[in-house]
Amino acid sequence: MAADVDRPWLDSFLGTGDDLSAPLSPLFLRALEERLRLSAGNIDAVLLAPPAPGKPSVALSRIADSDHPRVVRARRYRDDVRIWTCGPGVLMLGRGLGGRWEAAVEVEPGARNGGLGRTLAAAARHLVPGGRPVWAQVAPGNAASLRAFLAAGYDPVGAEVLLMPPR
């Protein structure tokens, strides 16, 4: 839990911390939204992978900018976003919470179910600067994306909800 709230307020909702799902409960998230005057986003599975040596197994083209909706979204939540394309796929790396390197991928609908998402997720492990690990957040309901990141060597390490100013 990383938020600007005092411990007694937090304890009034979460108690002893025995219930690991309590910080993701609708009741708690709604109270947190009201207290911070922010809006809770999606509950995401948080995945982590170690860096991989060498070059990615796919030819990627680095681009300076893009108006692709996934890139626009990445820039809303991350700094220093870097973008690569590969035919019908796009890979983004950027600095998220705490400066951690985070990956996101998007594959055009007509090219899905062929392994490109997994390939792009794996490529991110080769591209993170400084040999740092790479993080990813995946909506648990996005089973295809979750399978792709798991197959690319990412391990589940938790869950998170980002709170942002209302649009």
C-alpha cells in the first residue's frame, strides 16, 4: 500500500492485514478514492521478469513517436516511454511507479493468437537499460495477455490499482 494516508485511517479499513484481498476490495478502494480525491483504475496482476542477455529474437524498429492508443495510454502512466514496432505489434518500455521499467505490448486483432505477444513480451527483457528487471501489469481478465507474459518468463508478484486524477 503506497498512498498518502495516515496509519489509523488505514487500519480502520484493513485491520491487522490478515486479509490480503482487503486493499483491493471495492469498499476500501471507494474510501481511498474519496479520501485522496482520485479515481481507481483497473486491478492488475503485477508481473516481474529478470533481464535477458543478448538481442531479442524478433526484428524491432525503434520509433520516436506514435499516436497509437496503446502508446498514448503508456505515456499517461509512465515516463521516458520508448517504442518499438514489429509489423502488427508494438512494444513499449517506460518508467512507472518508483522508476521501475515497465513493458506493455499490443498486437493488432488480425495477428493475434500467433505468438507475437509472447515474442514482444520476451523482447522487452532484452531491451531494459542497465540490465534491470522488467515489470508488467496485466488485467487478469485479459487471459491472452496474461498467458503471453507468463510464457515469456514473467512471474506474478502481486496486484495493484493506480489512482489517478479524475478525467
